Amino acid sequence: MMKQISKTVILGTLMFMLLMSMVGCGGRDEGAGLSENEAFLGLLSADEPLGIVLLGDYYLLPEPLHRFIENGWQVAGGGSLRFEAIDVLTLAAGTIMEMQLEKEDMHLYLDVANAGHEDVPLLDAAVSRLRTGGAKKDQAVIVGGITINTSGEDAANRLQYLDVTHSGGGSGRQSSIRISDETHFGGQIWVRVDGHTVHSFSVELGEQYDWDSLTLVFPETSDEALEAWFMSVSYYFEGVVVGVYYIGRDDMTIGETIVARDGDGNLFATVRDHRINFEDIQSGDSIKVYYGHTEHRGSLGTLIQYIDGSRIPYVQAQVLVINGEIHRSVFQR
């Protein structure tokens, strides 16, 4: 009886282990392997081994930055206004700039270069290097259908089969494969293998597009350009000035503020800044208060007490325009 029970237990354990092994393999295979997306594979060619498909779009560096933006990539990394306003930025001749883009939870880390002899709009400058981050299978695909989670060994074997110039291997837990093309600006793709599977790609150009021949710069633009850009994309309150009043809290005066009435008859207040010459602002003046890119960020929930005891929203002005002229701007140094 005991022998029968032991055999049953052993057999059951073996069956359970086999089942777990099959489930485990299925889990690993779900994201593994080469890409089978015919549309993506049709965009890639061993004749141009440095091409890469990102979220369904084909790129062969150098590509102008605006092509990524037009395909839905957005500026990421810090959310600085000066960095987001890329359509008013200029890249000087002989310089290179780092930036980060995001789309569908995927990131691209870019070098944008101007290898020419004249300044160009940043959007027209060339992306000379990109590195993928957070990509999943088929979100980033290179020659031979190699994609994220392809095994390093399969990637190396496919490149050998295609007779594409490469070096390194992918069988180690932490390793890399280098695909090179000396005829295409001395460029290369680095295939990073982590845990025996492809983790990310880096495409980079050499010659006139590399760090040795260009100077690293940071995004800069004029205050006037930023101001014009901000006002073109921002929400604003608009109305007529009612007056300028002292406001207080807890029996303590904290400054003067402009009170205005919008087209619907609602009161709002803005700007308590000692640098403003309030004597130049009169009742009846037209007023526009530009406050941000999000419609509901205007008052930020801040209410102040008006002279009649009512509470009215206070709008934080990024740009204040009175009678068509700018009276205050956060962009003016």
C-alpha cells in the first residue's frame, strides 16, 4: 500500500513539474522570438542594416527631429517649458543636443545634431543617435526581425544567416551585438542583451555626426520667442478691469491685486506683484491673463475675499496683457 502511495505521489509530482515547466515555457515564449509582423519586416532590409521600426514607423538615421514629432512622439524629461517649446528653439552650427521623447510608455533618448555651417531650427536638425527604453516586442524591430525579447542567440544566428556585418554574441546573460555599416556615416546598432534576451537598441552615427566633431549644447531661446509661443498655445481669462484693491489675510495686508469682470459677468483677480505699477492700470482697461496649457489650471483652486465679502478666483498670470500690451511676463529676466 505504501509503495502504491509513493508511486502515486511521485507520479503526481512529476506531472505537476511537467505542467509547470510547460506553463513556464509558454510564459517565456509569449514575448520571445523574432518579429513575425509582415508589415514591419517589409520595411527592413539587409541593404540598410541600420534601419529601425519604432511603433510601426521606419527610420534610417539621420532623420530630422520633426519626423518623430509628426509621428506622435512628445518631449519628455522634466517638463521644463523651455524644453517643451521645441518649435521655437534653434540649434547652432557644429553642435549637438540631448533630449528625450516618449510615446505609448516607450522612451527614446536622442542626440540631435547640426553638422552644417549655419544655425537651423531644432525641428529640422538631424537625429544622429537614439536609444530605446521601455519597449516591448514589435515596438522596436531591426533587420532580420530582431525585436525586444528575442533571445540573444537567435539574434546572432539571424544576422549570420543574413550575412550582415556584426560582432559580439548574444548567448551570455549580459552581452551585446554590434551591427555596423561603414558606408552609412560609419554607423552602427548596438543590441543590448540582458538576461539572455534583447533588452534595447542603440542606433548611432559616426563621422560628422558624433561627439568628437560636435559641441554639446543645452536648449536656449529668446524670451520673446518663448513668450510668443506660450501665448499661442495657452488658455487665458479675458475681461475688463474693475479696479485695483488691497487684499488681506488674518488682518494682515499682503498686497494689491487687479480685479476684473469677464464677459459672463464673473469676477476674477490676478497679479499681486510689487513690481507692477498699478497706477497705470485703470478701471475699464481690457485685460487678458494667460495662465497655462491646461484649461483647468487657471485658479488652481485659490479663492480670495473681495471687498463685498464674496470669494472670487485668483488666477496666477504667466503673461499679463493690459490694453493689448504686455505688463508682466515670467519669461522676462
